[in-house]
Amino acid sequence: MVATEELLLPSQEALLQRLQHLACYGQQLVLLQGQAGAGKTRLLTALANVLDEHNLALVSCPQHADAAEIRRKLLIQLLPDPLFDDEQPLADTLLRYLGEMRKPIHILIDDADNMPLALWAECLLLTQLQARGEPITLTCSVSPEFAEQLQLQLPKAQKQQVLPVKLEPLSLVEREGLYQTLLTRSAVHTFTPRAIVVKQLERQQGTPAEVLALLELALNGEPPRPRVFPWKTILISSLAVLISLALLSWYLLRSTEPLPELPQSTLVLEHSTSPLSQFAERWLDIDRDQEALSTTPVYVRLEQVQSQVTEPQAVLEQKNAQHAETQVVTARSSESESELLSDAKAILDVQTAPVTTPVTQKPQVKEAAKASQDTKSQEVQDKSELEQEPRAGVLPTQGYTLQLVSLKRESSLTAFMAKLKKVENVRVAKHKDWWVVLVGEYASKQEAIEAGKVLQQTLGLSQPLVKSWQSLQHYRLQAGLSNSEISS
């Protein structure tokens, strides 16, 4: 029977009896398989206590232990004479002392999965030896994973020498009984209800170590967790702040950099005189006093000679008639005001066609006056356009506009402006090395936003930027770069 100081559950006692039977009558190497905390060490200790009639050796294999150390621990417990060589195999050493042995030999090895493979080969060889007429038996505790790997590495003939014994999980009744027994031995009263304890035990996998951990939690509470300094979080936060500050500093330096001021370009208009008026003045021979009466320019329309007379006499009569008309008109113009002078100048155009009657000259006078007025209005219109042309390069100062795109290359600007043929009020400005396309003039920011949404839907562009004209005064408006001229 089991010693009184050992506490074993019913399932463990049944397994212990099986191991005792295999140790006495078996001829195989027994592999006791179980997870960590399943009670393998307790079973081996209990087995060592019940095998009183055997020559026992109980060894626990630490990690990274060499074969010589494990041989030395085994032979010290088995041999009566401590004189041996731990570098030789176990079978060779035991063969020399088998005659002196008076009891059968049984070897218990705990945590045998840390044992070198050379010792596993020696243990398999020991199962074929006999002491006092009985075979040498071995019981080794291993993890299920190592037992599976060992079975795969063994040849088919040696697999029969290994007997795996699995340590089953504890039932819920055994877990609760173990918990209550350990709680009673601790002599400490806890206020944890039984229902809560049972729920916690149901969640476990059924190892005694889990029951012991639950009891420790009920008696002492949850141990304080060591405080870990969050250096990783602080390092990442510091890097993020430094990068943000660097980007902000770069943006502020770029925004405060002064732009070069360019002088405003002005258009200088050159005074142009009509050579036809000078030619007419020479023909009319107008005095300086009469020229001061009106500053209206005189435009002379030359007609093709239609006379078919080739005789010198007809030419002489035509010149006399023209000279007479010139004297009459000159006399009238000296008595009339500036308006009559302009009509007289229109009448006295250089005429080479034959004049028959005064009636035929009236339509020509009206036509010349009308041509003079049309020419005068055309000059006024051209002058107003030329006066407004210098203001084309000046940006407005009030309101808002839409910035569609900023381009680096002029070829890209030409391709983009081809898409804006149907868009009105398009301007092209230049800022440093960038071409900026502006569209529209809007009184309020909301109106500009609505117009930008319409352009985005109709042209399929990205959302335009709303810019105030006041913030674009340092941009240079490119004269003559409209959407029609660039696209052409």
C-alpha cells in the first residue's frame, strides 16, 4: 500500500498499482506520459516507496545535463562499490556487478525528455539484461510530444520494447475533492462560495497543478503584477512629436519666405499718324490758322480713275473744275465752325473721276462724312481698348477665385488648358516655377465653393481650391495665356 504521507487520488492510485505491476513483472521500458503539472513526479516518488524489494535508482534529469552526470547518479544508487567509470555505457558497468546484486533492479528517471539520445539507447539495452533472474525494468516520465517523436525515431523491432502509459486528466469530482482536501490541510477559511469554485474547476484541463494554483489564488489573492515601464510607448510618442515639430517648422519657414517684388508692367502707346491725312493736307493746302479750328483727323478715300477721256483738252477741263470746287469749299470752310470744316475736308477728297453736275457730288459728300465718322468712332474704340490693355495683367484685389491646378511644365499646362475650352474667365498666373490656372471671380467664398463643385462634376477634376484675390497679389498674371490661345 501507499505510505500514509502520500496523498493520491483514486485514479492516481489505480495508475500506481499498474506501474508497480509493470515494474515487478514487465520486460519493457515504461514511458509515463503527461502534461506539465499532471503529477508524474508524485507518481514516480510513490512508486519508489512501494518497491521495497527492488534495487532502486531515482534520478531527475535537469536541462542540458550530459550523459556522464546521469550515469554517475544512477550507478551510485545501484552499485555497492563506488569505484566505476561514468564514461562507459551503463550495460558494461552493470555487467561487472550483476553477480553481486541480490535484488532485481528498477530505474526511475523523471523528466527523461531532457536525457541525451545516447542514454536512451543504453536504457533500451538494459531491458534485455537480467539481475537475480529477473529483467531490469525502467520507468521514465516524459511529455506526450517527446514520446511521439521517440516512437517515430525507433525501429520497428525496438518499438516493442517501449510501453507508453498515459496519465489521464482528473475528473471534476477528483478536482473538487483535491481542492477541499488541500483547503482543509491549510487550516485557512475562505469566503469563496462552492458554486464559484466548481465553475473555475470546470474551466481547467484537469491537472493537479491547476487545482493548486486555484487554491493559492483563493488563499493569497492575485499576486501583484510587476510594473513595466512603457519605454516603447514613450519612444514612439517622442518620435511622432519630433516629426510633427519638424514638419511644422518647415511649413512656417516656407510660408514666411518673402517673394521677390516685380515692377508692374505698363503699356506705352506710341502716337501713330495716318499718312493719308498728311497727303490730303498737302493737296488741300490748308493754312495753319484753319488747322487750329479742329483737331479731327481727315481721312481721304482715293478712287480709281474712271474717265475714258484721253485728249489733253478733257484733262484740262477736269482740273479746272476741281480747282473751282476747291476754292468754293475753302471759302465756306473759313466761315463755318469745326463741324463744317470736317464736312468740307470730306468733300474735297482727291477725285480723279469726271464731274458733270453738282447733283452728283452730294452723295459723295455724305459718303465721305459717314466714312469720317466711322473712322473716328473706330479710333476712339481702339484707344479705349489700348487704355484698358495694361490693366489685363493686374489681378483683382477683392473677392475669391478657384485654383484648379499647379503645373511645373508648360507642355502639361497646354494639355490641361485643352480641357478648358468651354470654360469662361480662365486666367493663367505664374508663381516661381509653377503655372497656376485660375477660374472665375466670385464675391463670396460660398459662391466660389458652389462653382467649384459644378466644375468638378462637369469636367471630372479634383476639388478646386478656393483662393482669395488678396492672397494672390504676389502671383504674376501671364498676359495672352488664356485657354483659347494655349489650346491653339
